[in-house]
Amino acid sequence: MALIVLASASGSPGVTTTALAFTLNWHRPVLLVEASPDGASGVFAGYFRGAQEPTGGLINLALAQRDGTLVEALPRETLILDPDAPAEKSAWFLPGIRSHAQAPSMLPLWEPLAEQLRALHRNGQDVIVDAGRLGLVGWPQPLIAASDLTLLVTRNSLPALAGARSWAKALRDQFATVGGLSRLGALLVDEDGRWPTVPTVVPRVRPYTARQIAKALQIPVVASVDWDPEVAEVYSHGARKPRKFESSGLLRSYRAGAASIHSILATNQAALAPTIGGRA
């Protein structure tokens, strides 16, 4: 079981869309946790197009935590994302809060919830957390601290990088304190494919490369997704799948990104494996 957290420093780099796309293209059973403190559910309003009846989700779990019934309440608050998915790739969803005003009430929940999410390995289930924007009131910092991998999501423009650098340093310091820098990476939403193929009157600033971003943030770029708004709207707005959806660059990069994450998790796990007879 692995706990993977996606978060952003500023703006709208596509955290929710990417977290949902990874969940629906994951290689094993997985739970998507909507932990953003802004109170705007991109899954209910977007992917489900308002047709799915919301559950209490995290707010009900906060109440259950006060009553000492968090373990029993957790499975009741999850919804199936794709009823047609095979059991070995089942995708579930834990809805977040409905208003940013509820965010402060989440603070006592995050640490015990992190413990319960990590315990889902008994069901052979991974967890992907949409943590939204870092630093807001009620943000799920304990989930980041407990994660097997935290990814700082950023686009590859100068304004996006300017916003990400400060949080990249803060996260580096946090993970370095516990010797966990290998559990931190960046996820690049690559806009290079939107570069115009014909000259324009006003020259555009070409987006930065993954290598330049890794150097600027001083954290490795774990995965890069080739941004395509038409394909992304299948996840962000519940849009009908366009022609050649399955072979689109964005979908292929989501799947490749999921494979890269799996590889890093396996490497980290192997590095932490106990030694036998004094040898690794």
C-alpha cells in the first residue's frame, strides 16, 4: 500500500484533474481522497457533473473521530468512481468538505485519518490524496508528513515556478529533517505542446524544461503530463471522450506518470527493507 499526495503552491496547475486521472488509470485498487481545504469539489461538480448525490465525506469523518468511531465510518463515506472497472483496478472516492468554512474543523482529523489510510494496505489498496493548495487554513499537513510520496504539482511557466520555489524549499526542509527526501518530487504539467506552430505577432516565452524545473526547485521531476485541455475535460468536467482519447498524449502521460510513481515507490521500499545477515 502507498499513500501519494498531490499538492500545489499557487494558482490552478491541475492538481484535482491529475489526481483523478491517476486514480482512474491506476494499476491496483485505489482510493482518491479529496483533502483540499478550499471546499470546492471538482469531482462532484466536474467529473460527476452534479449528478452524483454527495455524501458527508470528511466532515462526517471529523464527527466520527470525536465519537471514537473513525474506523467504522471510513468505508461508509466512500463512493465508487468507476462501477465498470475490474476488481483489481477498483477506484473509490472519499469526498472533501463542502465549504472552506469547514476547513478548520478538519485539523484534529488529519493525523488519525493518515493512520487509517496507511492501514488500507490490509485491503491491498493504495491512496491518492488531492491536497489542493498548500498553506491554506486547515490544509492536510499530517497527510504529507505520512506520505510515501508527495508531489508538488506545477506548470512549466515562469509565474508558476516563482510560486513553487518557496514551497519546494519548505517541503525539502520538512522531508530532510526525517531523512525522507526520496519521498518528495515534482509533477510537471507541461504546456509545451500548446506552443504555436506558426509565428505570432507577439513572441511567447517558451516554457521551461523538466531539467530546468528540477534545478530551480531542487527536487526531481517524477512525472510530466502533456497538457491537452480537450482530453483533460473528460476528468475535470465529465466531458464526452474525444476521438482517439485512448491514444492521446495526455492519457498516455497519465499512465506513464502512474508507472513512474510506482517505480519510485518500489525503489524507496527496497531501500528501507530490513537487512539480512548484515547485508542489504
